Amino acid sequence: MKTDKRKHPRQEREETIFIEVLAASSQNKDDNILLECTTKDISKSGLKITAEYPFIIDSILELIISFESGGYKFLLTGQVKWYEEVSDKRYIAGFELIEAEHSDFMVWRNMFDEEQSLQA
């Protein structure tokens, strides 16, 4: 069992997420693909997702998160911190979000700050 290393509280939330894999391997067999996955939980600095794809630890990937409730869309960059196979060709993975120049990282973080101030 993994130790919980999250820095921020999690929110259980199932939303559609698209993950762009530009260069997965040296053999190019899974390069340039777009995966449709689902978030299990989200936080200010990370995500846990379910997928039908085994991710490479430490790979940095582009994430497009689409919130059906509210119509919000975020372009984020995430680093795969861990993954495990939970059933045949079914995986869960943990991503740490990384600040990138072209991403919505600051907007994403502000969303959590605003939600927290509303709850106070």
C-alpha cells in the first residue's frame, strides 16, 4: 500500500480528462496518441486518474481536463508519480501538476483557493 504523499486535500471528483502522449517509447509504438481517462480525485497540486494505459513513471504529459459541471476546461502539465494495474488492462495513476508557461496551472490553483475561502 502506498503512503499518501499529497501536499493538499483531495476532492473526490469524476471528470473526463484527455492525456496527450507525444513520445512514449523509443520504438514509437504508442507515440502521438490522445487517451480519454477519468479523474478519481483532484487537488491543488495533483490528480488521481483511471486509465486503460500503463504510464511511464516520471514522464511529463499534457492533460486536458473538462469539467462537465460548469463547462470549465483546463490545460495542465503533469508528471506521472506512480501507477498500478488494478485489473486486466485497467490502471490508476497519480500525477503531480507542474507549472508550465502555456498551462492553466495558476487558474487551477486559484480555483481551489476560491473554493476554500467559500467554505470558510
